[in-house]
Amino acid sequence: MKIDVIGDVHGCMDELHALFLKLGYVLENEIYIHPDGRVPTFVGDITDRGPDSLSVVRLVYQMVIEHQKAYYVPGNHCNKLYRFFLGNKVLEKHGLETTTAEYRSLNTRDQKFISKQFITLYEHAPLYLQLPELKVIVAHAGIKENLIGRTDKKVKTFVLYGDISGEFDTDGRPIRRDWAKHYQGNTWIVYGHTPVKEPRIVNNTINIDTGCVFGNKLTAFRLPEKETVAVPSKQPLLEEKFNDFP
């Protein structure tokens, strides 16, 4: 088995197309297929902030649900969009407003169609993906070693939001603990969530959210090869959005 884990897309459809082509996929019947049978794996946060979130939803739905040619785990932005589509009261900010604006521009029939697709995609997704044959776990914001195998509320919060401290920096962003520094497992943890300029490898963990929506690049991590492949972003570069780790 061979997989390509794709970092946070955030509605950057053009860059996703470019990454699939660079990875050797071909477009067949509106989905991407690899001639060697590689399986794309989305690390969550496929929507919000970027220019074409609903097109990404349609593609991921087709690949994961209709054709079962890809994997997907949800991120915190996915969770918020899911709650919006359920009719829950959520604040349309931090990027969600771009997706809901796209949604409201559709006619009623198309609105029902896309919301049903996303709800189905979300409800069929595992909280995190375990692939023992590749010794890898894909989790949106990562997962601590002692949480692996669990799916309770504490694990859900960690997987969606990271190791949050409850505190905020001067820009209002949540301060997260660097859980990867303490990870000692032999299983690879592939995650995103926190934008970094370059993929960050620490103790058999790799963060592949290279901030495509913030103007840097969209990155995939290939297994079993353990190599990264990236394409440049078409979005404006926002330096302040990236995290520097010691």
C-alpha cells in the first residue's frame, strides 16, 4: 500500500490540481487516479479562507465516498462547517465566512446537494486514520501516544485543535503546546493544522500544513517513501500566519 497525505487545502483548488499532477495522478471521470494505485489521504481543513472551497468538497466527496479512492480525516474547520450545515449557530469568522458566502450564492437545490455531500463525508470519516501496514496515523492536529486507540471527547479536541493550553498570544491566536517534541512512538504521525514554512519533522511526526492558503505552498507526504512533494501557492503571502518553532 502506498499513500500520499495532502496537507490543509483550505479551498485552494488550483493548487490541489497542480499537486495531484505533480504526484503523477491523472484525471479520470472527474477524480484523480494514480496509475500505481496510490491512495490520496486528506489531513482535514479542506475548506475555508481559500477561493474555491465547495469545489474541493465536491472532489473529496467523489474520491472518498462515491469511488472510495481516497481517505479523509476532519479538521477543526471541517467540524465547524459540519455544524453550520446541521443548522447549528456558529460564528461565521476565521475563514468560515468565505465558504458560507460560496454556499449562499448557490440556488436552493445546489445548496441542499452540497450540504448533504459534506455532511455525509464528515459523518463517514474516522476521527483519525490508522494504517498499521504503513506504521502511520493521520490526524488533523496530531495525537499523543497515550491517546492512540481512543475516540473520547478529550481525544476529539486534541485531534481537531492540537494540544491547546487555553491561553492566547498577543494576536489572539491560541497557544498550543509542542506535543511532537515528547512523542516517542515508532508509528509516524502525519498532521497539519499549524502553518509552517517547511514540513516539520520531529520524532517520527511530520507537520505538512505549509500554509497554502497563506501564500506558501501545498505539501504532500508520501509513504512508504517518506518524502515530501509540494507546489507553490497562488495566494498572497501572509508572513504573520506562520509559526516558528525552536
